[in-house]
Amino acid sequence: METTQLNNSNSSYPFDFREHTILIAEDIDFSFLYLEAVLRRSGVKILWAQNGKEAIEHVKSNMNIDLVLMDMHMPVMNGYDATSAISALRPELTIIAQTAFVLPDDVKKCFAAGCTGYLAKPIRKDQLLNLLAEKFDKMEQSEDAAPLYRVNAG
């Protein structure tokens, strides 16, 4: 379980995710390091789970997680089962499947488990960054639409 704060040293970089935290559930070190390298300039905070069980524990213990990049084929607990469990805990949490299995039935299985997005491996940098930007924009729009105050009933 590792936490990384990525530094956004280039203010002209088009992706600024400093206000967000991503959980990357990925059992392959190289794949995690690739995703971390792609996201480095965005300033995003990263948590790493190496299996589905660790991913669930991260979600239970960290309400700051905005989005999960979920590898669907991991040891201990696969991404499908972890996604179902996480969706039950936090139905509003965005979970994006990442998998090399790209047949239509595989994609349907990801969405049926509770994923709200899908990335085929090998993941291309531009696809990842654009999808994250889209998901974060939607989150911010829904937060803006939320009432600024609450009235207590009673």
C-alpha cells in the first residue's frame, strides 16, 4: 500500500488533477509504474493496491479517493469482485476497468460488475488523461449542482 503525491511542476500542462486522488489497483509493478509516470505531471495523488482485497481496504479507509483504475485480473481477489464490493460500499465512486481482455462480452462484464468506464491495455497516455479529465469534470459539475446549504428537517 503506497501513496504518491505527484508533482505538477509545469503550469502549462493541460491536465491539472491536483485536487484529486486516484486508487490504482494493479498487480504488475511495471503497469503501475507506467500509469504513475503518465500521471506525474497532472499533480494527482495516487494510492496503489496490488489486488482487489487491498483496493477494498483502501476505499474503506480513505474517503478522499475520487476514482479507481481497476485491473480486472489480479491475484487474491479479481477486479470484478472488488468492483462489486466497492460499488456496494460507495455507489457514487467512479471505477474504470483496465484490462487486456477486449471482446464485447469482456467489456459488458466490466460494466455489469459496476465499472463506469473502460480502458483497453496497453493503455495509451492520451486516452487515460482524456478519460480522467472527462470523469473529473463530471464530478466537479455534479458538486457545483449540489445545494450550497442544507435545511435540517424538524
